[in-house]
Amino acid sequence: MQKVERQLDKLSTRETTLHKQIADNATDFEKVAKLDAELRELVTERDELEMRWLELAEDA
């Protein structure tokens, strides 16, 4: 469970960084599109980890 929590923390940090990069590059539509794609992947991964965390919490 702690491993999943650490992974979630890392994803949260990366998500914050991506949001900042998107804001900093708001006029570069190509770059924003790439960053947005990465952000979408990250959100999917985070959702999966959150579900895993809930499963582990139920078993504990």
C-alpha cells in the first residue's frame, strides 16, 4: 500500500509540473497538445493506482 502511495505522490508532482508547462507554453499549440496527451496518460495511470489503493485498503 505504501508503494502505491509513493507512486501516487510522484504522479501528483508530475501532474503539477505538466499543468505548469501547459500554462507556460499556452501559445505553442503543438507543445501543448503533446503535454496534454502526456497529462491524459498520467490521469489514467493515477486512476488505476487509486483503484489499486482502494482494493489494498479493503483487504487490510
